[in-house]
Amino acid sequence: AQKITQTQPGMFVQEKEAVTLDCTYDTSDPSYGLFWYKQPSSGEMIFLIYQGSYDQQNATEGRYSLNFQKARKSANLVISASQLGDSAMYFCAMIWAMDTGRRALTFGSGTRLQVQP
Amino acid sequence: EAQVTQNPRYLITVTGKKLTVTCSQNMNHEYMSWYRQDPGLGLRQIYYSMNVEVTDKGDVPEGYKVSRKEKRNFPLILESPSPNQTSLYFCASSLGRVENEKLFFGSGTQLSVL
């Protein structure tokens, strides 16, 4: 069964430093996608970055990069030059297509990041 | 600007009073879906739609209805809301192709059923 594991319930980082949020996943399906979302205290789910299972290069979006290690089944998020506004809950998620065509989405339990001045 | 728009952002209602949460996307996405987020349970899929007039149940469809009469709109209907439907709801959309499964979420609707 597909599963996402985020082992860090909470993280602290100093402003302007880089931080890595861990994510490992489990699936036997060769075709899947991995996401990172940010959920601030206001509740909305903000898309950060996406990596397809067939993508050869690691995804990057501005200060966000995804360290995709397929053999290890890990998809860690790296945030460079942390800002106070980065304080939020971060979710790793995986999407795959079931036999019915339904896109099933599994989320990890989340990591709460706090950026300190 | 490409976006998924949900309304309302917050909603307080009473048991049994029918309500509709609207969802609209401007990206010509084929795939749309509704999720609910509850503490300790993560996000769970309620219904999804592969295209116009094609909808199907997700993991927790009981008590909900959806329709997809137009590609851009995918409303969530609660015919007779109950307190156990108090939750944070998200609509999401994507192109629906295996090679491009980026899923975009709306801002969420916090629903409280009294």
C-alpha cells in the first residue's frame, strides 16, 4: 500500500539558513508524483513543488528544491535562505493512478517548521 | 492568474440545512476532486471527476454529492449536513494526465455544522 512518512514533527531553523524536511514514501507503482505543500496557520494548502517519478532531474521552484532519490524512495524538501514567512506546516504527498483511473492522494503527517529571527 | 477558487472561505450552519460549496478552476483542467482534512486523519478524498459528467466516489463519499456539468465547476453539496461533517474542505484540480499530475488546491472552506 502507498504510504508517506515524515519523521520530523517539528523543526526549528534560523532565518537565512537552509533547512531540509524529510519525506520517504512507499509504493510499488512505477508511475507516481510527489508533492510538497505548505499550510500556514490560515489553513490554505499552498503548492510548492512537484516531482514526477519519471523526471530525471530534481525539481526546483525558486528557494525550494526537491532532493529526489528514487532508489531510496525519498523526496526531501530543501528550503534555502529561510524567511520568517516560511513558518508553517509542510506536507509531503504522493499521487498515483488506480486501476479505475482515480487519482489517489496520500499525505504524510506533516512537519511544523518554525523560522527564528 | 491560474487558480482554483473555493467559496465560501468560512461557513457555519445548522444540522439538516442544505448547503453548497462552490469550486471553480480557470486552467482547463480535466480532473477535479474534493478532500476533507481532519486532525490526525490527514486529507481524505470525498469525490472526484475525470471530466464533464464523469464523477465517482472517493474514500469518504457518504453524506456528500457532487456534479460536473461544466469543465470549470465542481460544486460539493451537503443535502443534510451533520456535525460529523465539520471539517476543512479542499477542492483541487489537475490536467489529469499521468505525466503531469500537478494538483492545485483551492484556499479551503472551514465548515462548522452545529
